[in-house]
Amino acid sequence: MKITSLITTAALSGAMLTVLALQTAQAQTEPKIDEKCQVMLNYDVRVEPKKLVMSEKGKEMYRMEIDKLFIQGKQVSLNDKQKTLVNQYSDAVSTQVPEVIGLVNEAVSLASQAVSMALTPLLGDAAGSKLDEMMAGVQKRVDETASKQGDSYYLGATEASLQNTFDEEFEQEMENLVQSAIGALMINIGSQMLSGDGESFEAKMEAFSQKMDGIGEDIKQKMEVQSKGIEAKANALCDNFEKLMVLENQLRQEVPELSNFALTKNN
């Protein structure tokens, strides 16, 4: 899973789907994450109290406990230096994974706000429950890749699942929502156009266009501060993952048994 892609895609989803006059909001809600940071995870990661487990398709590849390392179920004998590195690495991963999951959920919340702010004026309040249902489905799919359950955290390695959540599936759900509410959409648009300022049809169209631009500007202003916060956190996470990769390389050099089990890589 590409960490920057996960975060950026989530944060972008709300803005890129705010149709009609909302394109302005997209530029302001897109986090500008360092392009040099392209950290990928090769394994699923589960962080538990006093335990760190790396797995692939449900099969445990290796796990770390306090002063202990198990590779494919077999304990590896460690000297004091190796134990120190194992503990440092386990602590670093156990700190960063919850931060990634928290940031993903923050980005999903931002996307939900943007979508709701964009579509409610067009579809009416009656569409609110459908929007909530749609975003609940998005959150469920996100939880399959990045989730917290009690004191345990899970971060999946499959990049495509998160991408599809905000590309193919999300766009299809948005399309279905708009199609199902097309009648309300046309009525609301027609009503707003007819009640707009101006005597001629052209003047009312211009007034309606300006109103849509105003909605886009309002979204931009309200989302910009949150988006910048996500951007700052994402870049900090990128720096932390680069440090993690250095620590992982040291660990793999000191523990040859781990040489074929790299968790992270820079793309």
C-alpha cells in the first residue's frame, strides 16, 4: 500500500466529486504531499499490545515481541544488539501505524464533509440519509485496509483496495445517488434558477451560476484549513517512514534471517 496515495486519495475524493461549479474547491483541498515520499508496504501489519505481526494473505511471515523475533513461526536466537534493534524497530512501527490509520480516517471525514456540502444544496435535505449511507460504505471499505479495534491496529499492504474505494466504487455510488435523485435534482435546480435574481432567463442562469460558484468558494474556505492540517501530518509521516526504512535496513543487516522479509520499500 502506498502511504501517500492512501492519504491523498482519501482527501481528494470529496473535492473531485463536487460536481457542477465546485471545481475550485478541488485545488484547495488536495494535500500537497512530498512526491519523493513513495513508501510502500509489502506485508499486512497488525499492531497489538507487546506484539507486532507481519503477514501476507493471512499467513504470518514474522512477528516481534519484547526481545523476541519469530520468522514463519520459528524463534530466532538474538544477541543483545539484535534485541535492541528489534525492540526499536517494533516500537517505531507500532507508533507509526496508528498515526497512518488516524490520518486516513481524518481524510475520509474531510471527504464526507466536502461531498455533503456539495450535494445537499443540489439534491436537498432528503438526500442526506443516502449520503450518510454512502459514506458509511466508504468507511467500511477503508476499515478493511486501515482499522483500529480496541488496542489493535491493522494496516493492509494492498494499495489497489484503497484506490478502488475512492475511484471505481465511490464514483459508481455517487453516480447511482445522483441518478436516483435526478428528479429532486432537476426540481431544485429549476426552482433555484427561477427564483434567482434577474428578469430574463439569461440573467437567472447567470445568478444561478454565481450561486454555484459561491458554494464552491465556501467549500474551499472551510476545507482548506483541514486539508493543510492533513498535508502537514502526511509529510511528517513520510519523514518518519523514511527513518523507519533506515532502521529496517540496519535490522536486516544485523539479523540475516530477516534479509528476505522487507516490510517497506521506497518506490
